[in-house]
Amino acid sequence: CIRKDIIIDNEQFDNIKLEKEILFNVEHPFVVGMEFVFQTDARIYFLMNFVSGGELFRHLVKVKRFQENQAKFFVAQIAIAIGHLHSKNILYRDLKPENILFSDDGYLKLADFGLAKTVSGKEMSNSFCGTAEYLAPEMLIGNGHDYTVDWWALGILLYEMLVGIPPFFHKNKHRMYFLIKESPVNFPDPVRHGIEVSGDAKDLIKKLLDKNKKKRLGCNGDVSEILAHPFFADLDLEKLLRKEVE
């Protein structure tokens, strides 16, 4: 339920309109959809499916880290959802555990399209938006970004699922921005920290977190390039899409 005066005061008209278009037109098992939209003089109402399982963020906080097979199951669904948005020329731009919801069947749904944007072909966007820990280097530098910002964020998400914190996290935001732009991806020591990350997972994360968006995994073949990575080799993606994976 959204007040129209607030939309007007905050110059959010285009954003709300786009969010409505996306929610109404993107039908996908891993994306929150909308059944109805209606309005009164004062408000706009979006009627969406109730997603009962809470945010991925809450579940991650509770367990601290996911096991690798769980993270794989989750991140594959998110990759498929983002790939579907990209096929409709939509940049998502706000991937984080707070925007991923659990359905009652244990599968995920991507929610909140407030920062999404439609682009055509190789068009670049220049706006600065997103959540600090998940921002891609090109977003910070401001030299234009494309759909590969979503694949960077997927790399951050997978790292956070496996390790418990985002890879470049720092309490000082300026320092964190510096690390995003300059620092390599470091993994915890399995002996000292007791956190094991497999070779395939490390390789996928490093390729998604390539600071050069033209070399980043997903740059050429979008989602199919990512799902072809050995990390996903033992996951039946057709069964996943049909929600037949236990």
C-alpha cells in the first residue's frame, strides 16, 4: 500500500511504475509476482502472493553460514531468476539476502524491484544505487554499469552464504569502497577459522568478482555461462526449475 503524495514528493513515479510493470509481467517460479494492482484517490495497492518463510538474511544470521550444498541450491535459483530478468532487459541492481524470500516449500523468491531498471541491448546505466557491501567497482567508479553488476552481487552473495560476511566488508564505508575497488578476494584459513570453501566455489566466486566487468563471468553468455561452471555440475537444473530437488 503506497501513498501517492509520498511518491510525488520523493519523485518516485517512474520507479513505482517500473516496479509495477516488472511485478505484473515477470512470471517465474523464483520471482515474487503480483496478482492485482488497483488505486484509490490517495493510494496505490499492489496485491502480491504471501511468501511465508521470511528473508534469507534472517536464516543466514541464525545459522551463521550455509553448508556448500545448501548455498549451491540457493544461489542457482537466484542466478536463474536474475537471468530471467536479464532476458527481459531488466537490471535488478539490489541483490542482497534481505531481498530474497523463502517460500513455504523451501524454495526462494527474489523480491523488491525498487532499484531495477530496464535497458536495451548494450546500453549502460550511470546511476549510483544499491547496498554498500554489494556494490560493484564500476558502480563506485561511476564509469557506467550494465547487467554484469548483478553477477558481481551474486559473487558477493555466494561468499557471504559460505563464509558468513561479505568479502570486502569494513565498518568504515570509505575503506570498504577502497577494498571493493582494489583488494583481491581473500578466503578464511580452514585451520585457523574452521571454514572450508571448496576449490570450485572459490573459482566461481573469483570469476564473478572480477573487477573488470568485461572479463567477469556472465559477461558473454549471461546466466548460462554461470550455470555451466563446475560448481553447479552435480545439481540438476531442470529438476530445480520444476522444484523437484529435495
